Amino acid sequence: MSGFRSPVDRLPDEALLSGLATGDPEVAVTFVRRFQHKVFGVAMAVTGDPQLAEDIAQQTFERAWRHAQIYDSRRGSVTTWLTTIAHNLAIDAVRARRTEPMAPENLDGLLGVVTETPEQWALADEASSQLRGALARLPREQARALVMAGIYGMTAQQIADWEHVPLGTAKTRIRTAMAKLRTTLASPNRGDHVQ
């Protein structure tokens, strides 16, 4: 009997999603079984926490059930739609759990991770992608100073103390980085002016 498949098991993904909103328990079970590993995997990859990933997977399926009628196959497959929901919920959960900004000593690792993948382009708007790219092209010490001032709200004196540089050097790094970003982001050929 282990090889037995019900007719519902053979339905295409879109038909299962359409049937999900009807409240049919067999359709709901089949839908969850078909996608549970992918949804949980996405949530786990983002959060690194199995319990949180389970919660996110459940929220993903609840959201799919509530919004099945707005799914548009022209914008992607059911799998893509579901994994995007899971990814967004997982990111929101991670952000909600983070109570403190990242420590300045960890900035080098953060600044080194600025890469442009198709997933990041799909999930981030164009302006933030351009800003991250321009920031990544700045000299490391200028990028660090700018992030410390702009994101962490550190004063130039605090940055100078943290980086073990004179106050004037810290101010120059911030000012130079801001000027380069302005030039880069205002340029029609973005990215050409960062030296």
C-alpha cells in the first residue's frame, strides 16, 4: 500500500494551491507534504533555529491558505511563491530578534559580504542595492567610518577612539566617504567615480 497515490497527489501545484482555499483537508495535507521540506529548508537557512524555522513554515502555509486567490502563475511557480513568503517571514523574524546592532569590530565581515545574487536583487529594491554596491567600492577605512557614523550613530570622536586614529582623520574619512557616495549615486554611470 506504500506505493498508493491518491488522485489529489497527482494534481499540479497550481491546482493544489487553488484547492487549498476550499478547506478540503486532503488537499491541505497534500499541499503541505509536497512543499514542507523546501519551506522549512528556506526558513532554516535564514534563521539557523529549528524551532523558529518550524514556526515560520507554519506561518508560510497559513499565509498561502489565506492568499491562495492572489497567486499569479505569470510571476513564478508555486514553489517560488511559497519560498519567497518563507524567506520574507524568516528575515522579519531574524530582524525582530536582533535587539542590538552588530558590533563595529564585526563590520569587516559584513562589508565583505556585499555580493549581488539574483535572490538579493529580487528581495532588495534598486536603491538599497546601489547604495550597498557603492559602499562596497569605498576604501575599507572610509566604509567603516561611514557605517559607524550613519548606522551606529557614533560621533567622529567615538570613531577616532575605536579606530585608534586622530579625530581629524576620522572626520576626513566620514566626509570623504559621503562625498564619494553622493558622486557615485548621482552619476548616470553609477560606480564609475569611486576611487
